[in-house]
Amino acid sequence: MTSEEREIAELQDNLEMLRKLFGWTAEQLGNRLGVTKQTILNLEHGKPVMSKIQYIAIRSVMEAEAMSREGEERENLLKVLRLVFNEDKTVTEEQRAKALDAAKVISTATAGSLGALGIGAIAINPALVAAFGVGGWVAAMLNKAKQTDKQKQNKKGDKKDD
């Protein structure tokens, strides 16, 4: 496998996780790329293998979006992208693999709350914090998400009492 094929495979293997960290649905990412939701879902599941054109388009959209975000969110999304694209040579392959595995689990677990807030985020996990030091930012985002969930639950409870 060539280095180019490895890069494409890495993006495809991490596409769903990245999409969720950016707070996008498959349809929203598809709209940004000019493709259908089904195309995104197919790529996330490895069918078909991502083409070089798709790789370039997806990477460009994600890098541009990360740059448009502000503060810690911007910094941390860029760190995750560098991790996926294996651009941070200070991170060992073992650290990288652990961090990406943790990010996949976390992106699924937090997608609803954080996505509703429009937060591209990663949650607290020792592997992620060790790999790119985002603990404080993540803790704040999770805290904000929990508060929003509580507010929603309280509003639902208030409506039932009416």
C-alpha cells in the first residue's frame, strides 16, 4: 500500500468519528460536499473505497471548518485532524492509535448533546488528553452539554405540570 493509499484509508476509517466531532450529521457533511447522505454513510462503512478526489474534498472541507471555529475548539479540532492525517510526529503510533480509538467511542457517546450545541468536541479520556492535551476544553464542553441536557429535562417536566 502506498503512502497516499494509507492516508486515504486513514481518513475513511476515521470519517464517522470526525464528522461527529464536528457536530455534523451525514446529511450535513454531504451537503457541504455536494453528495448525498447515503454517499457519506457508504464511505463511513468502507463501501466503496474512498477515491483521491473524495479524500481531497473531505479533507479540505474539514480543515476549512476547523479554521472557521474559534478558540480552544479550533485548536483541538485541528489537533484531531493532524492526528488522523498523522502529521504530528511527536505522537507515537501507539498513542495515536489509542487516541483515535478513544475519540471514536467518545464521538458516538457525545454526539447528541454536543452536536445539538454545535460543538465539535472530544471528551475527556486519558489517551486523548495525553495525545494532544485538551482536557480543560473538553471538560468545559461536557459540562455545558450536561447543563443543556438538564435544562431540557427541566423544561419537559415543567410542561407536564401545566
